[in-house]
Amino acid sequence: MTFNLDKDLCFFDVEATGLNVVRDRIVQIAIIKYSKNGGEPEEFTTLINPGIPISEEAMAVHGITPKMLSNQPTFQQVADKIFKFIGNGDLGGYHSNRFDVPILMEEFARVGIEFDISNRRLVDMQKIFYKMEPRTLKAALKFYCGKEMVNAHDALVDVRATVDVFKGQLEKYNGVDLVDGDGNVIPAPVKNDMQAIHDFTKDDRTIDATQRLRYNPDGVVVFNFGKYVGKPVAPILYKDRQYYNWILNKEFSTQVKQIVKTLLKEYEKTQNA
């Protein structure tokens, strides 16, 4: 397929030290540019020394280690080359509007380059995917059961539809293996077994429903918000009682408050032993 272009279109992806578009840094960028004049697309890719540590979670995803980056250029050293390669082209990517574009803008800003996107069109494949394949109960009922939903958002209607969707999923995925993003095969994960379903769908990284706390790669509960983000909860609260009291008195969920109480209590036992 040939793209219908009136401007260059640059598809790009970045790997980074973490998921915070302000605090984290790019460790790799790859760009494929399609010219409005046609011809073969141009490719550009480079590793980048971020100058800050890479989170364990990020390394587990992209496999780029500090050793691999020790002799690579900094963003400042490649910024002009990246800026000129993109030119005034539009930008495309997957989940790029929420992550790749803003983190790239932050990197350019740090080195004094204004990367203006006001005149660039942003083409995000994830948005196309989600809009064309909506993740709603009504859409799920249509997809799995071939049924139209009437009186959506009546609680009883919704829960009946939920039951039908689950039955449809069990039938559709019976005996179907899952190949994950890394090419690993998970044998028939969706089966008529509630423990198996629970194990398949749970997120081992998050602890509470509001995602304020999570496990790090070592299984330690860390903050997922605020000034202590990424830091172990128990020792921080043991030292900073003002922060502990702030959590208990602010609009955090009951679940979060109970977890921090338990963690602090258990940590105090180890310190007093």
C-alpha cells in the first residue's frame, strides 16, 4: 500500500529509562520516514546514553542495559540529526500521543530545541485500534455473542450481558493458545476454571485498585505516585511519619490506607526485633 501524503510522515518509537515523560530519558529512538514525494522510506535509529539510571522494569521490557549505552552519544549530541531527519513531517506511532511524542518534546526542550507539534498531524495506531474495536460491554456482546444490547447501563441488563460475554469468551478461546508480545506461547489460558482465569487476568505488578502502590521486580511494595515514586513504602513511612499521616488523612482509598498501615506495622516489628 502507498500512503496518500501531502507531507512527510515519520513513524517512530522510543525506548526509555522509565514511563515518566518528564523525568525519564530516551535510550533508543527509531524512525521510518515516508516522503510525500514517494520512493523508498528512509530509516534512522540510534542508541542514546541517557545520563540517568534505567529502571529495572524498563530493562525487563526492552533489554537495553547501561553497559550497552556507556559509549553511545547523549541526546544532545544527536538532537540536531534527529530534528533534521524528522523535518516538518507528521508523526506516527503506537501509543505515541501519550508517550513517544511528549518524551521526545521534553528531550528536545532540554537541549534548547523547540519541537513544535502544532502544525504536525499525529497519527496514533492505538487510537485507531481502540476506536474501531471499542472496549465496551456492548461491543463485547456483539463480538462474542452476536447480540445487540438493549437498555445498556441498566444494572441487571449489564450483568446479564456480562455473563453472556464470559460464556462467549470461554467458547471462543477454548483450546486456543496465546502468543505474547515476546513470542512466548501460553497454552490455552482461557478455560472454564476460575482459578486459571484469575491467574491469567491478574496484574502482578499492581496491588491496589487505584494503582497507587505496586511491586518492583524484587517483589518489594513501592510507591507509584508522588515524591517517593519507585521507593519502598515501608522504610519511607517508618522514617517520614508526616507523609504516612498525610496518606491516612487524604482521599486515598481504604485499600491503600489499610495496606500502608499493615506494611508499616510489619516493618516496625523487624526494626524492634
